[in-house]
Amino acid sequence: MIPRHRRSVTSLLTMLGVAVPGVVHSQGYETVTEQRLEAPEAANWLSYRGNYAGWGYSGLDQIDVSNVGDLTPVWSFSTGVGSGHEAPPIVNDGMMFVTTPQNQLLALDAVSGDLVWLYRHELPEDLVAFHNTNRGVALFGDHVYMATLDARVLAFDAVTGDLAWDTSVADNSRGYYMTLAPLAARGKVMVGVSGGELGIRGFVVALDAETGSEVWRTHTIPAPGEPGNDTWPGDSWQTGGAAVWLTGHYDPELGLTYWGTGNPGPWIGDQRPGDNLYTNSVLAVDVDTGEIRGYHQYHWNGSWDWDEVSTPLLVDVEREGRTIPALVHPGRNGYLWILERQPNRIGFVDAEPFVFQDVFTSIDPETGRPTYDEARKPGTGRRAEFCPSLWGGKDWPPAAYNPGTRLLYIPANNNHCGAITGQEPVYVPGRAFTGASSEMMVLEGAEHIGELQAWDLDRGERVWTQEFESHNWGPVLTTAGELVFAGGTHDRYFRAFHARTGELLWQHRTNSGVIGVPVTFAVDGVQYVAVQSGWGVDAASMTRRIDADRGTSTFVPEGGVIWVFALDR
């Protein structure tokens, strides 16, 4: 019998009765080198956001503002599973790799949609995970890497699907699981752990890309004797959260990776007095050693479940005649943060709200530390209302940056507020550890919730906004064709906008709501746009909350489908 977690793809396909085509696209499979990841070709989409800087940008321009109206589906592929499909299709030389909920990994011919190989991860019956989604793979060398819900990292041969190695990084029974796409750099595969509501102590771990052996492990909450531990009372650091839900970005010149961290646990700040480092922060981590070289905490002693897990984009911003190597973060707390990346620190530049926010009364102009309206801060046995709600101004869906327009595109949610009431928590390994109940309300008279915003980072000004009656959970893609692609609304549309004006240029209704990360690639001179449609997880939960508040009933069909579009010729 083949051991659990080490069942080969070939044997799985035989058991499942899946036919395996004998050839991949004629271009073959080119090894993914460090050089290619640092300077990716426009024709391929080699990593979660297309480049190490996290831009979500492609230099392809065959599809542009003049012809995007002719975009049409060329193939689709049903994933066979439901729930939230959030991963980007990763493409290298005509081979596409897509993950789905429940850790299914598909390898497809990117031109025809034919299945090349399939892996279905065998998860434990007593799995502990609040989310069953997966946000994609990493490519490095001739391998494909996937993180799993039972806190493992798997490496596959990209062409055959054979399992190369399988490494456990944490104990799932204690609340550790993983939903992010790995980050591959300098011969390492890096991942972070989810489970911030389960009393974990977050970390990022680097594994050797060839062997799967651990190289370093960096906790996002400092232990006694480490800088920052004094921001935690007693032993609270051991269960303090600071999960790492999303893929890090990487600055090759500085040799630093950047990771966003989540909320503290339990939710209510008076149960763990102090700043609670490094929750709700961005960390600069040395890719070779794992040493923390800098941090910025967006808000201290978090009490609103505003995870700041979205990794900042690495963008050069012009301010007062100076070019700032910036970290740009549209936060869940509703502020757009501009920070400065330096070799041994992260500096504060400025921050301003991009949605309605009523918790911060001021932000220190030197440090970026906010001051709170204490009436808006929940406490144990005390209910407090605040805006935005715990879903935040922007949740996990990534923003995008276009170097041609020099605009940042933010998938935002506005006009929603919430309330949290603190409760006395009890820690049990692998059980919920929030110590709170929550509510959500839509602002009275609000005619929309979802927004797609475009910001001029050099001027610090909003340029245009598209509004949606629905909330917006749509990751953003932008291209040299001066286009912005995004879904995210419960009406099931995938759309293209003019990147400079925000004008809606094209839309196509899909099988479900689009919360997948869109990408674009080219094969044999033809540009394609690809995205997963499949509503679920947080987007579906927010739908239920809005319906409960408004007395409405919204039906969004679930079930995953990969959609691929090209110009109708």
C-alpha cells in the first residue's frame, strides 16, 4: 500500500480513471530559474502576483482598450469541487498549474485546456481548518510547490506530477494550517501558517527547494529574550496569533522578503495589554538567515479582527523630488499606507483612509502609530461599533500596480460597519480562540458597498472609482494594454476596465462569483486571460451578513470553473 501523503500522481490518476495525455504543448517546459523569477517574461505568469514586487502586472498588450470588447471564452475546465476558488493559474511555456479548495492541484495544457496531470491531497478526517481554500503554487527549477491544509509542503515534478518530497511544517491538530501560495527565491521555498483564530503562534519557514529540509524558521511573535516579547503579558505570546495568510514579496537587491501578519489572539485587546508585536504588521525577513530586519505595525493591540496579511507592493514612489523605494499597503484597517524599505528598517512615509473609517483619531507623522477613539474599541463584556467592519476596507484580495499609468488599483469595500463584544476566552488546542462575538451593518442610505479604486501614489490622490451595489472580493490584474481585469461581485461578472479612466469596457458572466486571482499569458503569439470562478469562504460569509442586515436573500451558485479568454479572431 502506498503511504498516506506519498501516493504518486500516476497511481492516483489510475485509481480515478483519469486519462493522461501523452504530450504537453509543443513549447515544452523550461526550467524556472532565479533569473527568470527576478525578470519574468511577459508571456508567462510564473508566480502568485506575476513578479517578486507583487504588482499583478503584465507587459502583454495584444489585448488593449481598443479590442478588449472582442474578448471571448476559448476554453473552460470544471474543477469538480465547490467553495472559494482563489488561486491564480500559474503558466510556464504553455503548462498551467491551478489549485482548488481541498488541495487539488491541476496541470493543464494552457492552450487547449486538456488535463495533463492531477493530484488530490489526502486530508485527515479530523482536519482543523476554518478555510478550505488554496491560493496557488510556486515554481522553481523543474518543480511545482503547494502548501496544504494539514500544514505540509509538497514538491512535484512539473512535467510528470510525481511527488518529489513532502515536508510537515507544523501540527495541524493544534490549529496550524496553510492556504497561501509558497514563495520561491534563492533556492528556498517559503511559506507561512494560517490559524490566527485558533491560538497558534505564527511563523514563516524556509525549506530547501531540492530536498524539503528546513533552512530557517521565523516566528511572528517573539519569545522571551527576543525583542518585542515585552509587548505581551505573561505567556500570552504562546497563543497570540499573527498568522501569515498570504504569499510574501521579495526585494532581490536588499535580500529581504516581506510578509504581512494577522490579528492577535484572542480578539479583544484588554485580554493581552500591550502592542502585541508583530501582529497586524509587515515584517522584513532576511531570505538567507530568516532574521527580522525591520517591521512596521499598522495598528497596535488590535481588537477589530483587522488582519493586515496582504503583503505590501514594492513600488518606487515619487515624493517631494525624492524617489522612495516604497512598500504600498491598502490596509484592512481602511488606510492606504506608504512605507519605505531600507536595509535594516521599515520607515513610515504617510497613511490616509481610502474608505470610511472612524476608529483612528490621528496618526503620528513620524512613526505612523495611530491613536484610537476608545469608544470604538471593543472590550471584554463591552460592545463597540466601528467602521469598517471586521471585513475591512480591503481584505485578502490583492491590489495591482501598473508602471505605465503609475496607478495603484484597490479592490475595496466601503459603507459597512460592525460591532464586536468581548467574552472571556478559554484556550483549547485546535479550537476557536477569539473570545468575541461579531455583527455587521451597512451604513444607512448606502447605495453601494464594493469599489474598485485607482490611486496616484506620487500625488497621494484617488483618480477614479467604480462602484458596485455588491461587495467586492475581486483580486486585480493590470496590463500594458492599459486594462484592469477584476471580478469580485455576486452578480458573477468578470470585467475589464480602462486603466486610466475606469470606464467599463467588457464583461462576461461566469458560472459563479469570481474571487480568483486573474492572470494573462501568451503562447505562440496569442495572448490569453485566465481566472477561476467559484464563490465561497469570506465572500459568501459577507453575503450572508449583508442579507441578514438588509433583510434580503442573495443566491450565488457555487462550483469552480477555470475560464480562459482570447480575442475573437
